[in-house]
Amino acid sequence: MGALGHYLEEEGIATVGISLIRPQTENTKPPRALWVPFELGRPFGPPSDPAFQKRVILAALRMLERDTGPVVIEDFPYDDPRAIPDPVWRPPFIPTGVATSQAETLAAGLETEILLLRGTHELWVSQYRRTTVGLSGLPIGECARYVADWLRGEVPPSSREGFSAPLILRFAVDDLKAFCLEAAAAGRAKPSSRQLGDWLWNETATGAAIQALRIALQASEDERLRLIVSNFMVPAARVRTG
């Protein structure tokens, strides 16, 4: 994006970018960039906080008034207000995540847990009137079954024409993660993303199953499958090695 900014400015169009990784921005040297101290995927700060997001946007646009350069990088002075844990928040009540590496136990735990979370996820949808679940095109119960079958050592066929089975696996995993995180955020409390991530990856059967599946499929002879499970199933900060 930094290189694109220079190209646009050569055509007479002023640009400003949002930077989430400052060292990378310092290397690419865009014409103007506002570095924000937020997690990846949240360039304007926390979701559902338009007032804070407006502050970020206005701070970036004000950089267009600077007469310094040719490279200007400024730091946004405020942290994400949702990065602070909410002491009121409590995760959905579900049985403790299974402490085992046995594939069948993990698969069964995943399928059971997703069913138990349906009520709280319905509360989320009613509360926010939206959901990010649906990438795979499968109902959430079938998503759980599809991922569980992979964990059991099966290779279920693709459920959508034009999409490979490994790609549907990726989409199904994305749907399960979104389903769990949305369910956990339902209600009046405002959990931080770290609280939600700690719960998903450290306490749930779903998180344990996805971690185990990632490890198991990295031994696959299918290079495309190895690439998908290595890079898209578990955030880098949450990866377990065994």
C-alpha cells in the first residue's frame, strides 16, 4: 500500500494510510501513514464503537494538512479501549474443554460444544442483527461435523461446487471460530479480544480440536492442505507445537 500511495501521489492524489505494523511501514516509506496500536484486522479500533473509529479516521485525514515530508509517519496516541479486560464478563457455560489428544474424543467434544452454544449465539444475532458465520455455506452443526470428520481421519468431499475440500475445511473452521467468539460476546458485558481468545483457545473443545487438527494435517502429502492448515486455521500467537 505504501508503494501504491506514491503512485497515486505522482498522479496528483493525496494519500494517507493506516499502519498496524510500524517497522513494516518504516521500511516501505509511504507518503503519509498513521500507526495505530491495535491488533491486526482492526485498523480503526474496536468493533461497534463508531465514536472511537471516527477519531482514528479524523486523525488520519488531518495528516493531509501536513506540509512536511516526503515521508510522514505519526503515532495514534490512544490504545484500543476494548483491549482492557472486562471484569464483568463471563464465558458461556459449557463443559470444560477436553484435556486429551485422542481424535475421536476431540471430535465428539467439538460437535457437542457447538450445539450447546446455539442459544447464546442466537442471543448475539438478536442483539447485533448480524453475524460473520456463513463462509462455508454449511449450517453450523454441519460445519462442526465436517471439521470433526477431518479430525477422525476422514477426507469428506467438498460441499460446494467449485471449491476444494481443503478450502471448505478452512471456511468451516472460520465459521466455527466466528460462531464461538460471537456466542461468547453476547450479552451486556464487553470482553476484550484477549479474553475471548484466551477462552476459545485455552478452555473450549472447539479450540482444542482445531489445534489438534492443524498438527495432524501438517503431515499430509497434500501441499495445498498443509499450506491452508499451517497459515489459516490458528492465529500465530495461539499456535501449539504439540
